[in-house]
Amino acid sequence: MTLSLLTDLAPADLAALAGLLVAWFGCGWLIERSDRSVTQLMSRYRRDWMVEMITRQPRIFDATILGSLRQGTTFLASGAMIAVGGVLALAGNAERLDSIVMDVGAVGQPVLLWQAKLTLVALILVHAVFKFVWSNRLFGYCAVVMASVPNDVDHPEARPRADQAAELNIRAALNFNRGLRSIYFAFAALAWVAGPWALMFGTAAICWTVLSREFASTSRIVLMED
């Protein structure tokens, strides 16, 4: 089966697939290691948030913000799981997809190739689910540590625990962003259904979208005004 799939893949397919993987991991590497990306700029505000929380009474405001962040991870994790189910259902009925393609005048493909393309989309979405679930878990850890931070700014444990809560919050946000990028690149992978050139175009478009929002967006300009 593996040999059959490899023979069905054209050099353009392999090049487009390699480009997708390089762009996906390359964008993540660049965003997470550059101190000028929105993701890294927000880390400073997350640390400042935890410092301000020490003396805030009551801390309902902080709990509300953290709750909204956890709701976001839950919503996207649920949506990604539903999407995985839809993609797998479509992969299980790939013969129908091939007939639809031939009805519009395009060249049909082996069922195994259709399934491989859709499986790639499903795997990227599964990666997103894992990242969102772990992000939700980390926000939960952050909530517990936040609750343990003394209200007295002079308490010896106040600042260290606030710093711990900040780092957990940053890690949670990092995994949340990884999940978002996975969803973006799942859309690019879905373009492979239309052929390798569509995959290349989709990868380039998603890569530009992700990087422009991190390095050339209005939000980044606002964050750098301080």
C-alpha cells in the first residue's frame, strides 16, 4: 500500500508536501524565537498582569480574564475535533469525492491518494486539538498558582509565585498559538485536494497571513508604542 501511494505521488506533490511542512514548522520557529513577534511582545504584558494582580482587590477581574482564555481553548478544541470527524468521514467516502471531481471535468485520482491527502488534514487538526487541550490545562495550572499568590506585596512568596503564574500563562498562550497555526495550515493542506500547485499556493498564502499578523499587523504597532 505504501509503495502504491508513493508511485501515485508526483514529484510536484512531494515538493508541495515538503514545502507545507517546512513552512509550518519554520513559521513556528521564527515566531517563537523572535522578540519582535506579537506572541513574544504579549509575554511582557502577561508578566505585568501577574505583578498587578498581587495588589488587586478583589481579583474577580483577573479570574474573568483567565476564564475567557480557557473558554477560547475549549471552543477551538471542540471545533477542531468536529472538523477531524468530518475530514475522516470524507476520507471514508473518497470514491464519491473522486466521482465529483471527474463530473466537473478534472482528472480522477486513486482512492488511496484521496485518503492520504485528507488524512494529512486530519493529522494537522489532531495536532491542533492536543495543543488546545494542553493550553487549557496550563491555564488551569495558572489559575491555581494565581490563587496562591499573597495579597501583600511585601510577602516573600508574592513576587516569586506571581512570576510562576506568568510563566504558566505564557506557556499556555504559546500552545494556544501553536494550535491556531495548526488550524491555519490544515486549511493549506486541504488545498492539496485540488492538486500540488493549489497546495503550494495555499501554503504560501497561509504563511504570509501568519507572519504578517505576527510581524506587520496593526496590533503589533500598538504593542510596540509603549
